[in-house]
Amino acid sequence: MSVRVGRIKYGSFAYVGRIRVGNKAVEEVALLNSGFEAPTPQLLIPISTARALGLWPPTEDAREVRVDTAGGPLNVWFYPRAATVKVVTGDAESREVLVDVLVSPLADEPLISDLLADELEIIVESFGKGLWRFRSDPPGKLRPSEGKR
């Protein structure tokens, strides 16, 4: 699976991305949420995205796990090291990062974990205004967040 992420949406940040599993691919807006703390780079996706990628219903590679969320405990399906993620904008790209995928029955958009954002070298300049940049961008270069598709 390969995820190409382009633009970011704040409040949460959002990136337009391409998610690929084998020969299946979808384009999505993925949110960066500073509260999504994870021990590994992780991408949480909704069932609709998982279905389009052949990850739903759960395959033998998945295991059901319980995660703590702001809304309380949630059961999700965990696919270790199942995807690569890459942020792609009109003028720059991040490096690809191998990620764990979580499939959520409650999510309506993919979510990028804090550690994944670090690995993608995303620097948040303003959550409220939805401004960000790559670590390699000059300090004055600000990129706007993407709205939900």
C-alpha cells in the first residue's frame, strides 16, 4: 500500500493523498491531529477507504485491538507495516514512510499520527490558521491546509 499525501487540513491538518494497496489505489484527504499519539508511524483509515483498498472485511493480516481515543475506547483493526506514506505537493515531496494501518469503524477521513507527521517532516506553523511547511522548506514558506473533499 502506498499513500501519496499532498495538502494538509488544519484544526486538524489535511493532505490530499493517494493510497495504494497492490494494484488498488484511492485518493484521500488525510488529517493531521496533534492528539493522535502513537508509538510507531500510523495511519488510521475509515472502513470505506479500507474496503476500496482490499483491507475490509479484515484480512488474515489484521488483528483487532482496542485503542484509547478522546471519545473513549475504540476497537480497530491493526495492519502492521502495511503501507507507505508520502506527502506530495505541487512543488515538493516528502520521503516515503512505512506505516502501520488502523481501520476504524467511526472515522470518516484518514488520520495521520504525531510520529508519522514527524517522519514525513511536517512542521505545523499554525493549527488555527491551517499553515504548515516541510522541514526542508525555508521558514517563510507556508503551505495552506486542504479542505475536506
